[in-house]
Amino acid sequence: MNKKVIGIVGVGNVGSNLAFNIAINNLCDEVLLKDIREEFTEAMALDITQASLSSNNKTIVKACNNKEFKNCNIIVITAGITRKPNMSREDLLFTNAKIMNSILDDILPLNPNAIFIIVSNPLDAMVYSALKKSNLSRNKVFGMAGVLDSARFKYYISKKINFYYKKIDAIVIGSHSNSMVPLISQAKIDDKRVIDILNEEDIQEILENTKNGGAKIVELLKTGSAYFAPSFSTYLMCKSILNDEKNIFSCSVKLEGEYGYNDIPLGIPVVLGKEGIEKIIELDLNKKEKEELNKSIETIQSSINILK
């Protein structure tokens, strides 16, 4: 039986928590970590492996150099810088695109069959950069964002409910920015439409809080951003791929005619299985949602035009 291997490039808060989730849940045989901070990465590998083995799990976590980082089934890229004072949006885009290209130069030759999940920001633009640099098909290179944004959407819906419920179904599409599109018209609580349960004021508050969910955490933390929810969202994607679960997630994937657009990554619902993205789901959107999605696409296109 072939080993199942997940590689993680960028061992910050998201990368290290992702490695921990993978190991503690025994998802694969090995997790390979790669980061420019070599001693820190080795420390994370030791710490997480010891946690895994204390639970009698088989997963081993290793700190790797370029030559050792190979034969991965899935590679998650979280590396990149955050925007600093006096740094323009263009500076951030160019810097992180350069980092993305350098990473792919290092890891592509020894990982020819890997599926790439991009977590680096600006997310949709980084998916575009990775696709162009790797020349891989869109089912092999896509981004994690909608899974996280949808989780935040569900959280803010749950905060407004004053009765016991079993399940909330809600999804966010569009860009990973405040121009995202939480589909309130399709959100359900125990198969009942949210718009039939909550009033308009509550609904608008849910939508605004969802769009600013990440910014709220940044505001409270003062330094840094969210990492538990992003890392667990990525873990769920890895799990669906490795176990061929064919679950539906909102992921940033390059459109090829879907929703009326081409050659632009956008967060939309997809089916994730052993081949990566195995199906793209086109939702029926109302007029307002289509208009909001167009604005979301304009945001992404602006970033792509800068990179071009």
C-alpha cells in the first residue's frame, strides 16, 4: 500500500495547526513541513509528532529541505507575508506572487502528482499565480477560502437563533474579501429557509458580520489573524481528497465558462475527491446575488490585472 503524504509549505500559525489536525486525526502516514525557519520547523515537527504518538496515531511529521520534500499526495501552501504599514496592495501582490513562484520552482519537480491547496493571501490572486506558474489543470490547483467563510456565515446565523436546531446549511461564494457573497437566500436551518425565520435587520447584520469575520479577529488579536478555523477548514479539504469522500465545499477554482466567466479564480461550490476538484456546481442565483458576484469578480480581476 502506498504511503499517503501531505506537504505543508509555510509553518506559521495556520500551517502548524493544520499539521497538528492532520496528525492527531491520523489522516495520513507523513506530514512534510517546509519553511525558511529551519530550526523552528524542526521544533514544530517534533512537538506535533510526539502529540500524535501519544495518541497512538501513526502519522509522523518531518521538517524537510527541498530534496526531502517529495512524493506528496497533497501540498498546502500557506507561505507569504501580511500587508505592512506603508505597503500598497500592489506591493503585497507582487511580493507574495514572487514567493509563490519561488516555492513552486522548488517543489514541483519532485511532486509531479500532487494536488495543491492554496491558502496564501490575497487568496484568489495567489491561486491565479500558482496556476500560471505550475501549468497544472484547475482540478489540481485551487484555494481554501469559501470553506472558512461559510463556517463564519453559519456561526453568525447560529448566534441569531433562539431555539434548538440540528443543522445549518449555508455557503459563501465569490472572492475571499469583503466583496464575498454569502447566499442568504439559500441558507437553511433544519431545512427551513433563514429568510423565512429571521427579520431583515438580523439578516443584514449576519451578512455584514460574515464579510468582516476575519477582520474582527484581526482587530481583537491586535497582531496576526485567525488560524484555528482556517487550518481546520483546510484539514477538511485534505480529508475529503485523501479519503475520496466527494464532499461539497466552496473553493477558489478557475472558471472555464461557469457563471459566465473565463480564466479567473472564484469561490464556488465544488466536489472534492481523490482527483481534486471532480465537479463544479453551478447554483441558481437571484438578480441581487448575480450583481454582487459580478462585483466580487471585479475585485479579483483588478488584482489579476496588476499581476499581469
